[in-house]
Amino acid sequence: MKILKGKQLTKTYGEKKLFKSIDFVINERDRIGLIGTNGSGKTNLLNAISNIDPADSGQIETPNDYRIAYLKQSEEISQFKTVRDFIYSGDLRVFQVIKRYEEILEKYTADPTADGLFEKFSKLENEMNQLDAWNTESNIKTILTQLHVDMLDSNINELSGGQVKRVALAQALLEPADLLILDEPTNHLDFDSIEWLEKYLADYKGSLLLVTHDRYFLDRVTNRIWELSFGELIEYEGNYQKYVEQKALREQQNEASKQKEYKLYKQELEWMKRGPQARGTKQQARINNFEKLDQSVHAPKEVEQNIEIGLTQQRLGKKVIEINQLSLMVGKHQITNNFSKLIQAGDRIGITGANGAGKSSFLNAIAGLLPIQSGTIDIGETVKIGYYTQKMEPIPEDKRVINYLKEIGQEVTNKDGEKVSVTSLLEQFLFPSFMHGSLIKKLSGGEKRRLYLIKILMEQPNVLLLDEPTNDLDIATLTVLEGYLNSFKGTIITVSHDRYFLDKVSDQLLIFDGDGQIEQFTGSISDYLNRQSTTTTKPKSPEKNNVKIEQIKKKKRTYSEEKEWQTIESEIDQLERQSTHVSNQMNENSADYGKLSELQKELNDISAQLEEKMERWEYLESFEE
């Protein structure tokens, strides 16, 4: 059995102790999710385990032939010329043979009569047979296809950040390893790629250690959770859901223990007040124990605080955003084509879809940062937009944390009308007092993003544009942000691929399919994905219902159910036609605010009926003919 052991690992960054004398073991087939707040040292721990940046003290023990593959959160692969060069950069001979074989095959296919090509092709084909490289090549092509890496001959320096991440993930999965380390692997992945990756990792032969904000992904992939908190590494058995349950129980037990400790302290304090003389060994030992107890009771409490975001916002009028016949292009890419949408107060809109389809460009156009080719985007007079961009605005690295926020104001007003100082606000956002005077350059990437979020919310917007907010925020921050957005009285438009986050904060969706095609859907992302999975197979029942379906198949439909079965498909088709008709009417009446509101309500009703009919279709279809 190949295992990795960490012994007494300690790492310090500046004045912060990231982890102190921690021990752990990674066994074969472990599936470990590492979580912790931004700046707690998660990436530092991954770097120490992989020996990229060793810990200050302690050691990592592995067998001599132990191999680690590591997908870092930010990959720097510009030293390679093409994607193909990077993909096949592993030190295994089979990679080099496959790379040369594919290059010769491409030349040989283009010109079979070229001198010497046939001999080279035949030689490499024999090498492929000797190494049994065909299965490896097939696996490589499957991984590249599922991650939408189809630009093998593209120059590395021409790729977008999302493309680089997918290419790096593909290369990490291809490397045979005893331990696969993944830092935020779902960033920049489409839903189909995430679903495939979940299944791929379930069958992965090595061990897995990953950091991710995607709680659905954690639930489906992991069997252990490590929590890095205030320098300690706390281990939990089970997936993320089990972790939440166990942590709640642990905190209850800790609280009970603290109460007992405080009760004992009060008793011992009364004894000390009576002025005991340390004449005997027992009395001196009791005095020493009291001193230790006193230090423990009055020690600074290191607890994972909840980030409470209770800031007020400006009043939002009836008119928010009207998009009318919008055509938007970036270069040669069509983002929208005669798109119309009435966005009202209180709307919760999630935007998702294919990478590169223009979701961020759409937000930039709403924010007035990108010119439009035709149509209009009309912003209401009372609207104040707060835009949390995917590419953060430049933050002066030599400025101190508190001074950066004081540029907005010395204080803000919370939802109860009370004044909150910048200092208090920072502490609510898990910036302890000793960090307020720190230079921004000393913060982790996630801490900078959290600071950026505070700045936006301090401006008290009533319309929030959020572009991939889950990419750089930790789970604790996201959980509280979701709670804040749930009580936010304004309008929210968020671009995200995080299924859990979208389920929490949106109730209608814009699906960007590329080439200017945008699908509108009323409901959650889970509803949408379930509908997609059923309609694409017309339909295949969800896996979770398979057991029930198998039991039902032993029976026949009743007479009334049989009559319903004969007409339900035509009813579904009719509802789909109605949905299309109403959508077309909305485009035609995009300038009529009252009419658009009525049509939106009608479209919502049709979508609800359609969803109910589809569920009924699944039930009736499950019976034997």
C-alpha cells in the first residue's frame, strides 16, 4: 500500500501562522476535500505536500517511487510553444511516442508520397504497438474531448485564462500518479465537463486531494474532509454534507466544554480570593492549575466567525433595466442577436452556458463598459449598479487595507439604520484588527477578492452584477453571501457555473449557447439540468428514481392513465409552441412595459405547466406497454 505521511508540518507567512505542527496520512483511494477560509493556507499546504514550496519545518514521507500530479490554481505554462507540447510534456516515454506518432500521421495523411514518411510512420506504429500506447492515446483523446480542449496546435500565449485552466487540468489527469492534487478544478468548466469529471474521479486509481468551492462537487467526489482553521488541520470522515453535520456537533461539544471550564474557573477563583498559602505541594499545584485555567478562559477566542453583511441599499424604482433588440458583438463573435429582456426590481437572474459565449461581455454591456452595435439598454433613473467583475480592478498593492476602504467612507449604515465603522466592517469580514494596517500586497488572492467585495457593498448598490463570484471566494464567505443575496431587496444578475450557488441565488436563467443564441428558463439550474437530461434522451428517468421505476414497471397503467398517456405528448408540444409564441410577443412588445410584465407572467405560468407535464410524462412512460 502506497501512503503519504505529513509529520509536524509548520508554515508561516509574514506574521500569520498558516499551519503549526500538523500531522496527516493520505491512504490509497482516499478522496480528500480541503476547505478553509481565504488566507488560511490551503494552497500553501498543497505546495508543501507536492514539494513545490516545502514547509518551514516538518517532513513529507512517501515511498521512493511515489508520483504526484498537481493542478495549481494559476498555471504558468508559457514556456511551452503549443498546447500539444504541454499536453505531452510528461516524462513517460509513451507520451513522447504518441506525440511523434500524431505529428507524422498528420504529415503522412496530407502527403503519403513524401520521402521517408512511410518508413517513419511504420516505425512509430511499431513503437505504439510495443508500448500498448493505443489505450493511452484513446484515454488522452477522451479527456481532451470532455474538457473541450480542441486547440492542440494553438500557441499557448494565444489562449484565454479559462482555456489555460482546462489544458492544465487535462495534462494533470493524463499524468499517472499515486496522488492527484487539484486546486479549484471546476473553474472555467461547463456543466457537462463537471459532470464527466465527477465520474472520472470516482474511477481514478490513485488518491485525490482537492480544493474547490463547488459544494455539489465535494459531495459527489470526496470521502474525507480536511478543514484548515487557525493553524490546525481537523479531519472529518465522509463528504461535505457529512462534514457540515459533524462540524455542527463538534462546535456544540466545544461550547459545552467551555461552559464547564468557565464554571470550574469561577469555583477556583473564589478559592483564590480566600488567599490560600502554598505551603503544601497539593496547594501549589492547585494554584498553578488555576493560572493555566485563567489563561485558557481569557485567551483570545479563535472561532470561525460568520460574515454578516447587513448594509443598507438605495431605493430602487419600478423601472430597472430594459433591453430592447440588442445586438452585441465582440470582434467577430456574436454575443446577442436582437435580444430583448425586461429586468424588474427583485429579479434573480442567473447567467450560464458555454465558455466563450459572451456572458461577461453581456454584463459589461449592461454596466456601460462595452459598446453595443444596435438596440438599446435603458437603465432606470434610480438604479445604482455594483459590479463585482471577474477580472478585479487594480488594487494599489502598497496601500494599507483600512485606507483602501476609507476612500469610500469612514462608516456605512446597516439595515437597521445604525452606523458601522470601517474597522467593524473589516472584522465582520474576517479581517482581524492586526491585519487592518497590513499592506494589501501581503494578502492572499482570496483575501483581496473579499476586500474588493466589501468595497462594492460599501457603495450601497441596488442592482448587483456578479461575474463568477465563486471562483475566488471560500465556502464560508459564499455561504454568508448567499444569505445576504437572499435578503437583498434589489435586483441580482450573476454569471456562474457553480450549480449550488445558482440554485441558491437565482430563480430564472439566461443560457448562452453561443452565436448569439440565448435560451430563457424560469426555475433553478437543477430544474434546468434535470430537464435537459430527460429531454435529450426523451426522456431517461433520473438515476435517483431508478429503483422506484423498476418497481413500477411490474404494473400496467390504469384506464385513465392510458388515456392520459395517449394525449400527453401533444399537450407538451402545444405548451412548447405557446412558450415560443409568448417569447416572440415579448420581443415584439419590448418597448411596452405593461405588456411585457403581463407576458412575463404568462411565460412563467406556461413554464410551470410544462415542467409538471414533463414529470407526469416520466411517470407514465415508466410503465410496461
